[in-house]
Amino acid sequence: MSTAAIVPAAGDGLRLGADRPKALVSLAGEPLVVHALRGLRASEVVDRVIVAAPIAAGDELRAALPSEWNGWVRVIDGGATRQASVAAGLEALSHDHDLVLVHDAARALVPPAVVVRVVDALLGGADAVIPVLAMADTVKRVRGGVVLETVDRAELYAVQTPQGFQRRILAAVHAAAVDSDAPATDDAALVERAGGEVCAVDGDSEAFKITRPLDLALAEAVLRSRRHSL
């Protein structure tokens, strides 16, 4: 079965304090999106990638990609929202791909093993798959500055990407979401809303989302550690 990945990369870099889209913010001399794509490629289970870029930055993003990725990566115009960018990516995919991953460019350092775990679960018959990490912090429900309760974290997990889907299911939930007034923060939530089953596999601490300057500094440290271990 053929696997494609959609990388919604149209977000701004405001929380990073950047003057450019987040996907093009530099990490160790290369844009975040290049690092994210490198992890997908190193997994050896992704046959095709669609990157949904900011409309004004598509040419800059294309120029940043290694020439040997021509034919493996296609850059398209993203949408006004993450959901719209994923939908545009689905439209751009050929019908040759049975499995689709959705991967955030901001999770630039996801280890290839996580990608493989997601795809293996799909090949095993799962409709939708998400990589997760158990919550380490105490979690409290707060309203108006007042703690309402301490939430039992035993069944709470932080969700990462890439999230994986049988293509027919992802296409169906996105088609249904067009008429919905309730946007979803991730694609797995659309499957849940439709009554589908979402399976979980182990994520990785290095698959954190790069959102703030501190995250970028941590990512630099992770890359240095990886290079020293080679």
C-alpha cells in the first residue's frame, strides 16, 4: 500500500518572534520544514509528500528544498486554516495512495521510528492512528483564575504528529467538516466526531512542537546531541 504525507506549513511565526512563516524559520541553518521532511524521508515508508505553504512564500519554500527531493515533494498553496490546508493537500494527491499521514512542519525533529509505528498500525488495519506521550505534569481544570478540580492524568496523553489515516476515511471526514461550524484542532478529532476509532502508538519526547523561542533553543540542543552520537 502506498503512503503519502500532507504537511500543513502555512502558519505564521508570530509566537516564535519570527518575521516569516514558521515553516521557514531557520533551525541549524535550514528551515523547520526541511528538517520535518527529512524525518519523513528517513523513515523510508513515505512515498509522496504534499506541502501546503503560505501563498506568498511558496517559491521561497520550493527553493529551500534539496534538489534530490524533486518528484517526491510537491508544494501547493495552503489555506487560511490548518484544516483548509489539509483539505487542499488531499485534493492535490493522486488516487494512488491508500494511506495518508498529516504532519506538522513545526514538529521538525520527529524520529523516523515514530513515522514507522504510525504506518505499521495503519497497515495492521487501524482507521486512524496518533502518536502520544503520557502526561507528566499535574493537570488542573481552571475557570476565571480559580481551580475547579485536579484531573486524573492516568488516561491523559499529549498528541503528536504524524497522524495517520486510511485515505478514504480522512477524505470523508474532511468532506463532512466543510459544513461544520466547529473547527477541529487536529484531523483525528474529525474522525472522533464522525464516530470513528482512533488508535494510539508511542510518540517520542523529541517530537515536540516548536512554537516559542525556547522550543527553538531546545531543538538546536537536540540536533547537537544527535550529531555527537553519530
